[in-house]
Amino acid sequence: MKNINRTTEEDIYQSKKDWEDCFESITDMITIHDQDYNIIRANKAAKALLKLPALEKKLKSKCFSFYHGADAPPAGCPSCNCLKSGLPGVFEFFEPYLNRYLEIRAIPRFDSNNQRVGLIHVVRDITERKQAEQELIKAKEKAEESDRLKTAFLANMSHEIRTPLNGILGFTEILKQPNLTEEELNECLGVIEKGGKRMLNIINDLIDISKIEAGLIEVKLSKSNVNEQIENIYNSFKSEAEQKGIKIFLKNSLLAKDATIKEDREKVYAILTNLVNNAIKFTSEGYIEIGCEKKGKYLEFFVKDTGTGIPQEQKEFIFERFRQGRESLARSYEGSGLGLAISKAYVDMLGGKIWVVSELEKGSVFYFTIPYNFA
């Protein structure tokens, strides 16, 4: 009889130990509650997250205090539902108090008389899963937005290409007519030349953005004089600006001895050209200012205008491909709308940064930096 009792005691002890080991080693948080929402038992995972006090015989700590940081059960509390219905349930929610996404399984507890005496919480931290799901949703939305923008961009490009092409073809037909005066001939040739340049600029932008996306653009550093480069930009745009009644200024604080550096001349020229071209396009009166100064290990260029400015909500994506920062106005102006995207790609390749400071109806200042590599 003693042997039987001893065997039974050993079995009970082993069974209890096995249960304790499982309870403590499970990575999900497990808390056992009474009918009054008190936590009377918790495993290591639960105590770590909820910062429960040292385990005593009965913790007598309200679950809603630790899970929700509240003085009473919140609306829709899974514990309330389980205690009221006597049915198990699974709930997912974000808990701001813990800054975690949680999956809670609420399971009712019964005594030997099948009377409900509380519940068991099995809580899984699903924050990483939820964050991954949100990232997938964002990636999907971004891909869909990219497709939409490309479609809209291609539709706009068809218009941008057809418009100058129609002008070229139309005035070519006029040139076939006999007895045109010299003035009429020059007018036709001027329109054809302007249309041809417009088409060439669009085609060049499309080729450049395609090469950028394909990773076919290389950085080629060579000795170059920055002062001369900015002066060339100034001189090439001066006539165009003055024709619109816009003043254009050159502000260069770079000393002659510091002006010769190693840079990718073509890319810097393209960036400045895009920025000045945009400034002229979106400025109807006032002035444009171009400049450069040395700031530590970098050269900082700027192009300032008194044009339309950029709405605050559009600043965040003006450098994205297939987007235009002044979309509400863009339809009134010719061009591919790729200039800023190309400029940002080039600045990134050169190891610099590009940004804009702008106020609607007052103007914009575009800045970009490149490393100062003294030649």
C-alpha cells in the first residue's frame, strides 16, 4: 500500500513539475485570472512584458492595470466577454499602453464542480507580424501608385511629343507654299526650330531617366572650374529670362583659388540647367538668382526664384520620378516633368543632397551639395 501511495505521489509530483516546466518555458504570455480580473499566476514571458511584481502565492493584480494601464476593463475587453459568456475567444488588437499588437486567447476556468472561477489568458505578441503586413500593404500601394503615375506620365508625354511635332509638320507644309516673304520664312523656321528643341529635350529626359533606372549612368570626375561653370549657366539663360521680363543674378562667393575642383562636370551642369529652367518656367515676374558657396567639405549650389512656389503637401514627392511638384500648374507649362527626378538621381550619385525651401505664391530656393574635391 505504501509503495502504491509513494508511486502515486511521485506521479503527481512529476506531473506537476512537467506542467510547471511547460508553463514557464512557453514563449507566449500566460496569465491565470480569478472572477475579479486579478492575475493569480503568470509565466516568465508575461511577467517580463507586463513588469509584474515578484510572484507570490496570489498576485491579486488587476489584469486591466497591467495590460491596458486602466482602472477598469476597457470597452470590448476579451476578459469581460469570456467571463460573461463562459465561451473561449480569440481577439487581435493594438494596445497603446504596451505599444504592441497582441493576440489574446481567453479561455474560461472551471472548478471540480464545473463552476466558472475565472479565465486563462494566452497572449501572443504579434507586433512584428502586423508590422510586416503593414509594410506589404504600403509596398503594394506604392507599386499601384507608381503604375498610376507612369500611366499618367505616358499620357502626358504623348501630348508633349504630339504638340511640337504637329507644329513642325504644320509649318513644314507652309514652307512648301510659293511666294513666302523672308519674314514668313523666318517665322516658320523659328517655330520648327523651337519645336525640334522641345522634342529633343523631352527625348533626352526620357533617355536619361531610362538609363538611371537601368543603372547605366557612371560618375566621371575631372578637373573643372566651378565659377566658370556657373557663369556659363547664367549667360546661357540670361536672354531667355529677360525675354520674360525676369531679372537674373549671379551670386558667387567662391574664391578663385577654391574654384577648381574635381567633379562630374556634365552632371552638375545638367542639375543646374534643370533647376534654372524650372525657375524660369514657373516665374512670371521678379527675379532668379544662381549661386554657390563652400561649406566645409561640400559645395552648396542654389537657385532662387520669385515664382509660384510649391504647396507644402507636395514638397515631399517633388523629386520622385513621374511626379511634378506643381501638378496643378504643370499642364500650363511644357516639358517632361522629369528634371527634378533626374537632378536628384545625379546628386545622389555624386554623394550630395538636394532639397527645397518654398512658400506658395512667394517663390522657391532649390539647394544641392556635392563633395568639395580640391583639384
